[in-house]
Amino acid sequence: MNMAANDNITDRDLVGRCLDGDKPAWDLLVTRYTGLVYHVMRRCAHKNGAVLQPEELEDLHNDFFLCLLEDNSRRLRAFRGDAMLSTYLGRIVFNLTVDYLRRRRSHCSFDEFMLTSRADSADEDSPLDQAISDDLIELVRRCMPQLPEKDRGIIDLKIFQRLSVNQIADELGLKVETARARIQRALEKLRKLVKKVH
């Protein structure tokens, strides 16, 4: 590929050449879109309240370009040219980054989940927080039948109905301190069950 022609090659032609196994075209694709990839990864992380370390960025950058070649270049083949290639690739790298952050954060402990539970948050969750919370809530749902009925009721009020300690105390006709103690006991039992299955 002629270097002078690099600036004039269209996205569709560039993808076509990459699919034909043209190494200089692949190098041009990587060079042309590396800046975009890093920008989208950082923006995605920031939007989701995360920070990616330089080594994570580099690994994700490499994973992104490798994913374009997976399954007989399925993702490159899917590009039809209806949108700009930068838009198309940006969406892929955004999704890849969200998946990475989700996997990274899914390793958070149940305690961290409870500390940042949506039950006590007035702020709107990011899509990533929502997905992680939904995953953990589904895990809690699977563990619920193993709890005593009294504890299931407390967990339901705290996690699923998202009531505060004061609201739970009112609902059950308890003093706030008593409600807090019952919540802690129920959460401790739930925590043990979650750790067994997670």
C-alpha cells in the first residue's frame, strides 16, 4: 500500500483490504484508530466511575484489535459502511470496556455491594453499577430460600424494597437499634450463603 494513498483510503476499502489479509492495511487500521480506542476506553471508565491503569489500557487496546480478528474477522465483516468506521469501532471498544469493568467489579465483595447498595443511594446508578447490582441481586434471590423466614423478610425490605433502616423499623414496629441489629444478623447469614455460591 502506498503511504501517500493512506490518507485517501476509505473506511470501507480499508476494512476490505484488512479482510483480504493486507498487512499494511491492518497496520494502517491500528495506527488510524489507536487514539480513538484509548479515548473511548478512558471515557467509558470515567463514565462508570472507574480508573483504568496504563497496563489495563494496553491490554484492552490489544484485546480490542484481537477481537476484530476473532471468528474469521466476524466483527470486521459486520461493518457495512452505513456509519463511519470510527463510530462502529467506538461502539465495539465501549462494549469491550464495559464488559471488562463489569468483570473487574464483579469480584467486589458482598460487603462492598452492601456499602454501595442502591438502597441507600440517592444518586442515579451508572449502567455498569446497575448491571453489577442486578447480577448481585439475582445471586441474593437464589440464596433467599435458604434463609429463615424472618431473615428473608428483613432482606426483602432492605434489598428488594430498598427501605432504609428507619423505614424498616417503622414497617416492623421496632426500635431503630433493634431493626439495625436484625438487618445486620440477616445480612451476615446472607453474606455467608453468597460466599458459598459466588
